[in-house]
Amino acid sequence: MKIVLCRLLPVKCSVSGNILPMTKPTMLYKAINCRNCNMAVSGNFCSDCGRPRQVTRIDWHYIVHEIMHVLHFEKGILHTIRELLLKPGTSIQTFITTDRSRLVKPVLFIVVTSLIYTTIDHLFHIEQGYVNYTAINHSAVSVIFAWVQSHYGYANIIQGIFIAFWLKLAYRRHGYNFFEILILLCFVMGMGMLILSVFALIEGLTGIRTMGISVVVGLCYSCWAIGNFLDKRSVISYFKVVTFYLLGMLTCIISMVMVGVLIDLIKR
């Protein structure tokens, strides 16, 4: 707890030698140990780990601040969307190599955008008009795909791992490691979820079936953005990206089916 003592301290004038009172209060702090590293803290922050002396209480001010922090135009999700639409390659390269404060963190971005799509789907029941995995049967395969349908944020990250593996294999001479390519995919696939969200909202409000178009548009954007990042000057590179992007998606689907079949065999 911070203790504030206000007192007037005598100060000797260097010219006249008279004793003058100090007009400003003196702030004194009771030294406590940091809750994180147990070092003595005498100010507002720990000098060793930087943690605040006292954590503010969570109230509606805190909630509003956190929401505004995520949605802040300059360095938040709106700015990130604009950058990824206009110059995805340059923006993501800058994030990886130079400045990681201008864009939303990639994992947070893909989770938030996936949540937006899931919310729209639950409101209008878009995907039930196309496929419903739970209605197929009660096999482990249908359970896995039903989980994917309900958890796109995590499922996209899993799918991104497979796609990143193939892209790393195809572009192994470009110098980007596996995790940097995975970060690229988090941004790109997050934008893909926003594209799906826009078309899902249109279909939900108008009744016009647009989700087939959204898949094509999302795939085209993803391959363009990845090619723009890896090798924007080569036309062949974009076709190469399409091939290995689809290969990663196919590998992911096959792996999920195999896991489901294996679980069913073990249960028998």
C-alpha cells in the first residue's frame, strides 16, 4: 500500500542563510516486496522485473480499456486489416523483421476473426445449409469435423501448421523459418475468416447463397498474400503457392480422417 505523507521540510537559503519552509508535499512509499520476483519495491514499479507495485482492480473501466486497446485504429485490428488488404507482404515482413507493434499479434488476430465468423454463423446458421457433420453419424471422424466447425480459431492454427510445413519445404531457400511462415499464415488465414464473415453476413441478411463465392475469394486472397510475401516479382511463385497451400489443406483433412478412423478402430 502506498503511504503519502505531506509535511513541510526546512530548507536553508543559500543567499541569506534563513530557514525557509518547503512548499511541496513529500511523497514517501512504504517498501514492499514485488509479488512477481520478491524484490523490494519502493516506487510505482519494480526496478527488477518492471511489474506494477499494485494491480488495478478489474471494473468496467478496465473492460472498456481492453476492448478499445484491441480495436484501436492506429495499432489495432482495423489498422491491421487495412495493412493486410493493401500490402500484405510488406506489412508482414516488417512485423517479422523490424516492428511488431503496428499490427495485432497474429494468434490474437486469427482467434478474433474466427470468433467473428463463428458468431455470424451461429446467428444465421449459415453452414447448416451446406454441411452438418454431426448429422452424418456418431463416428470419431464426424466428431472431429464437428469440433472444427465449432472451433475455427484453433482449427485454423492446426491447419496452418500443415500448410506452413509444405510452404517451408517449397521455399526452403528463402531464409524464413517454419515459425515465421506460421505467423504469416495466422495473418493471412485471419483475413480469410473475415472474407468468409462478410459473405456469411450478406447471405444471412439477404438469403442469397454466397458462401461458395467466399471460399474462392478467400483462397485467391490467401495465395496472393502469401505470394506477395515470399516472392512478389515471380508469377510462377503464385501458382506454386496455390499448389502447396491446397496440399497443406488436403494433408490436414487426411490426417484428421486418419485420426478419427484410428480412434474408431481402437474403440471396437
